[in-house]
Amino acid sequence: MRASFDYAGARVFVVGGTSGINLGIAAAFAAAGAEVGVGSRSAGKVAAAVAALSAPGRPAFGAVFDVRDAAAVAEGIGGFAAAGGRIDVLVSGAAGNFPAAAHALSPNGFKSVVDIDVLGTWNVMKAAHPHLRRPGAAVISISAPQAQVAMALQAHACAAKAGVDMVTRCLALEWGREGVRVNSVIPGPIDGTEGMARLAPDAAARARVAAAVPLGRMGTAAEVAALCLFLGSAAASYVTGAVLTVDGGWSLALGGYAMTGGA
Ligand code: NAP
Ligand code: COA
């Protein structure tokens, strides 16, 4: 499947774009012609993603930072903006998660996930805003079903992703006057990802998850990326403050992920 959007000349930064769904999103923007930048904590993952995303005459940009460190985020995103004078689309997708029963989760465990997801989203959006503030620019948060559906073993992630979506919607309200659109994407279960490896770690659990999806299968990173290509484009020029699912209808069933492995 290949969505046909033309991003030639556009500058797109994907936070957490060094693996999984976010790397798939960065690859889709690069394939559509965009100049792409990615950032995450691991220098090795950043270098590998930059190599994979670079095209002849169109090198990708990489920055190493932890989204919980506001100064480091501003330096990394600022470096990408300085290289081309602006950012057209920002994708904020860094997240941390693991299954853990509430009784066994420490304050620092809860805080780590909330800090990566909520404070991280805040730091990323604040850092990018000076480089985005003009009509046509777009911001996309990568949220999760946990933002809308209460799940056992996921109190930390549910609180965190609900916070991500509310920050996203509040900034849509504030930045709309500048012509900047801010939306959230909620992927359903996406095959072959770190997130699913943690929440559905064996074949039986993955089969239960797939069976709970009305379309009968997990999704792909390319299918999430297709929605991001739409949201970043002029085709979505009147879409802001929206929280859009790309989940094969999973959220209609409200069955919850089949999860194992919590303490
Ligand atoms: P993933 O491969 O682990 O992707 C997470 C990315 O964020 C990595 O690039 C990671 O790189 C980066 N990251 C993590 N913590 C960071 C931090 N503190 N600072 C900077 N970067 C950080 O996981 P994924 O499963 O593809 O998930 C990607 C996104 O999709 C997440 O927002 C997740 O909540 C969402 N999502 C996933 C699913 C699913 O089925 N997998 C479903 C719904 C939503 P480093 O390790 O180098 O930092
Ligand atoms: N169950 C319960 N608690 C856990 C845990 C688990 N599986 N994994 C980590 N924790 C706790 C730790 O024990 C620690 O708490 P403590 O200090 O009270 O012992 C706290 O979480 C922080 O752990 P640490 O390893 O220092 O955090 P980090 O900042 O290095 O890493 C994580 C953050 C824990 C979220 C890590 O899993 C990560 O980097 N994830 C990114 C990739 C990811 O989650 N991908 C899926 C995206 S949906």
C-alpha cells in the first residue's frame, strides 16, 4: 500500500522516529519526498535510522536526546530547524510502556512513563513551536488506545496517554490562531512493534488481540503513517484538535488488549 501525497520540499521531524511505528512514519514522509529528521535517546538507533531514511541528495537529520530533558530537546529540534529554516510537520511519538499491576508499580515507575509521554510531549511541542508558527504547519501526536480505554496493568500508560491527548487538544486551541493544526493519532495493535511485544508477548496473546479487531488482524506501521501523511497535508486543512483512530475498528469492541506478563 502506498498513499500518494507529495511532500517534496517539506521538512518533517519525527520524535521517537528511530524504531517501530514512528520509524515507519518517518519512512513514509521520506518516501513522499520530505526532508526528514528523527530524534531519540540511543545514538546507535539514531544513526541507523538516519542511514535508512537518507536518500541521494536528501540526507536525513538525526539528534540524540531524551524527551524528558527540555534543553536537549530544544537543541535537537532547533538543530533540524536551523538546517532548513523551518519545520512543516512535527510528529511527537516517543513513549515508554510496560505491563505492571498497580500494586507492584513504584512511584518512579509510574513517573517514568508519565514523564516520557506527557512532559515529553510538552517539551517537544514547546521546542518546535517557534519553528512552526505559520499557516499550514502541522503537529501530530502519536497517542494510544490507553488514552480512551481503561486497561488492567496499564494505569500509568492510560494516565499518560490521556494527558498526551489533552495537551494536544489544548495546543490546537491556542495555536489555531497561528494557522498551526494539532491532531492526535491513536493506532490500534500494530504488528511487529516493541509495544505489542511488551503487551502481547506470545503467539497466543497476539492471536487474541488480532481476533478482537473487527478487521481481523493487527495493523501495520504503514497504515498509521498513511493517516499521518493525510494529517500533515493540505487535504486536512480544516482538521485540528481531532483524535483519530487507525485501529481496524478495535476500539468499537472495547474488549481491551489481551495482556500478560505484569508483576
Ligand atoms: P518503539 O519502537 O519502542 O518506539 C518508541 C520510540 O521512542 C523509539 O524510537 C525510542 O527510541 C523513543 N523513545 C522512548 N523513550 C524516549 C525518551 N525518553 N526520549 C526520546 N525518545 C524516546 O515503540 P512502538 O511500539 O513502535 O510505539 C511507537 C508509538 O506508538 C508510541 O507512542 C506508542 O505509545 C504508540 N502506539 C503503539 C502501539 C503498538 O501497537 N505498538 C499501539 C498504539 C500506540 P530510544 O530507545 O532510542 O529512545
Ligand atoms: N514493571 C514495573 N516497573 C518497571 C518496569 C516493569 N516492567 N520497567 C521499569 N520499571 C520501573 C523501574 O523499576 C523504575 O522504578 P524504580 O526506580 O522504583 O525501581 C522505573 O520504572 C524507571 O525505570 P528505568 O529503567 O530507570 O527507566 P528508563 O527511563 O531508563 O526507561 C522505561 C523507561 C522503563 C519506560 C523503558 O521501558 C523504556 O525505555 N521504554 C521505551 C521503549 C518502549 O517502552 N516502547 C514501547 C512504546 S509503547
